[in-house]
Amino acid sequence: MKDLQFDIAVAAPVARVWDCMFDPIAYRDWTRAFAEGSYFEGHWRPGRRLRFLDPRGFGMEAIVDECRTHELMALRLVGELRDGRPVADSSLAREPAHERYTFAPTPEGTQLVVQLQGWADGFTDFLQTTWPQALLRLKALAESTH
């Protein structure tokens, strides 16, 4: 298991970056790096369950551990999904991974930090490739209408 961290400076206010990250329509755009047609089901509120899916029903299930609007979102990834259903032998079901998104205001806009903890080594290469691409797209979205 390896911990990963990614960060990006965005020339837009924190509220704009937050909205682009968690809005259902904008989410479909910036998460294309993970899978074309990605979307989520659920609510970004503490204790609520979220499902992150591609059009074939493959993805992850998470629980929101903490949400401080415009400041922090913390997720616990608790399972994998296949054909829209939980995978019984998912390593995440035995040992959850964690994602933490921190938003900090800067004179130029926002510093966004993404921390990933507890992901199985088999995901590392994928995450190291896709998160930077996704963050560049999120940056472009947030800066485009600001």
C-alpha cells in the first residue's frame, strides 16, 4: 500500500473549484481521465454513501467521513462495484482506502491537495497517471467561467 498526494494551483476562488469538483455535470467532465462517462450517485454529506461508476457499472463505493464546505472533503472507499453491484471479495471491503481533498485560498485563487491513503499497489500506476490528468481538467473547468 502506498500513499499518494497530488496538488494543483487553480486561478479561481475556492467556492468555484469546490463547485466544479462536486457538481454532477462538471464531475462527468473532469473525471473522464478515470473512465469516459464517469458519474456519481449519492450525496456529498457526512455519513452518506456515494457510488462512483462508469457507464458499464464498474466503479467504487465510498462513505463521506467529513465534509467542511469549501475546505475539506474526506472519503472512505469501502468497496468495488461490477455491473453496478458490490464485488464480494473486494480488498476495499476488508481494508478501506481513503481520499482527502483539501481546498486552501491563495492570493491567486485556490490550492487543491488530493491525498490518497491505503490503496492497493495494483492501483498505484493508474492513480499516478489519471489524477494529474483529472486535476488539469478540473483546473480548466474552474478557470473557464470565472
